[in-house]
Amino acid sequence: MQANPGLMSVQVLGPFAASLGRQAVTPSAAKQRQILALLALNPGHVVTVSTLTEELWGDAPPRSFTTTLQTYVVHLRNRLAEAGADGRQTRDLLNTRHSGYLLEVTSCQTDVAEFGRLARLGRQATEAGDPWSAADLLGRALALWRGPALVDVPLGRVLELEAASLEATRLGVLERRIEADLALRRHADLVGELTLLAAKNLMNENFCALLMTALYRSGHAGRALEAFRRLRAVLSAELGLEPCPRLQQLHQAILSGDPALDGGEMFAQASGRFTPQQYVTNGTGYSPSS
């Protein structure tokens, strides 16, 4: 994100940071960081006093929580003023509304908004049958992450849910980027990344399917079958479940040496399920199969 003298920038995808133009305005106090983070995750929308109170104090707010919250907001505005914003600009950036507070969307840019924009464009490229653009856009979206979301911000009930949602979205974008790379025949380059992802997400069937596909195409059918056995053992021990039918079909295809697996067909995630042969490469690109 580029610095703009009149624009506030907030980064939440990793260590928390805020700036006004080129001047850092990141609060040092924990609760002020929570407030600004929650507002930045909802730019242009009112974050109610009740939501902020739940985030800061849970079920045990102080008797004077309204006054205390107002004091925190005053401190945030003072921080903006120290960076050169005048009184009107600070009020425009951080608005007081009848039921809460709002960061003006036209005066604030966030890395999470840019992540969402690039992810949407990447999904559109996928749907349009353009793996090159999809891989590039989704890769740029993922590059905005500098670590776990809000890694250095205390997480109350509300931010904890926000952080979990962001991580789930990141994993979904990562899966789509890997699917695009597989469609571009980059399987050998993906083996290391997918091995680590499967090890960190032991019950994630999507990552296992992608790893099996990359291994098989790289000439490691035995390792692909071993990845399936590991997942099956974990699912059985932890949940008493078998791998989903689509993953079992991929397993059988590898066992039988199905030539379709070498021809560019793959197992991808769609609407929460594996869809076999979703993408077919043809030398000039790939398109959804009929």
C-alpha cells in the first residue's frame, strides 16, 4: 500500500501497524490497538459500543465502561492529531455515531481489503479459465500476509472470531493458488510446499488431495499413496471417519495408474467438495470441464 498524506493505512495481516501518510500512528496501549483493529476490519461500518465492550472486557466490563471507551477513542484521535491531522480530519477518519464508532472507508486503506480485492479477482480468473492470472493474483493476495493476522494484538471474543475467519479465508485462497499452479504443470515445484501444509493441517483433505496429485505427477506414486494412508489413519483415530469419497476416488486412480492423472486432470475444491476433472489443460490454458 502506498503512503498518501491524507490517507490512513492499517495493516492487520501480521504485526499490527497503522500510519497516517508516512507517520506511524500505531497505538502502544493494548485496548486501543483492539479498538483500532476492530474498526479497521469493518471500514465504513459502525462498530457498536456493545461490540467494542464485548471485545475489550467480555462479560465483566467496568462500571464506567462507556466513559473509559470514550477516553480510548480520544487517545486514538490525539494520536492522529500528533501525526498532523487537524481536528476535522480526525473526526472524519474516526467518526462518532449514535450507537458506536466508524472508520471512514474513503479515508482509510487496509491490507485486508486489498487481500479481499485480489482474492476476488483471482477467483474470477479461475472461473474464466485463466490459470496464469489466477496464480499471479492469488499469489499477490497471499504475499500481503506478514504472519498470523493480529499476531501482536490481544484478542477478545470478537477479534478472536475475526482472526479465525481471516485464517480460514487465507487457506482457501492458498488452495486456489495451488490449484492454478497445478493446472500450469508446476507440480514438481509444489511438492515441498504441499508436504509442509499437509503436515501442519493433518485433517485437511484438500491439501492431501493436492499433495497426492503433485507427488503422482512428479513420479512419486508411492509417496502419494503414503500421504493418503497418513490422512486416513488420522481421520480414523481422531474422528472415526474415512476420507471423503472424492479423495478415495483419487486414491483408486493412483493405484490403477489412471492416465487421466497425467493428462492434466486434477482434484480441486469446489463448494467445499472435491470435484474430479474440474480443470483440463490443453496446452493453451485450462477451462472448466463439462
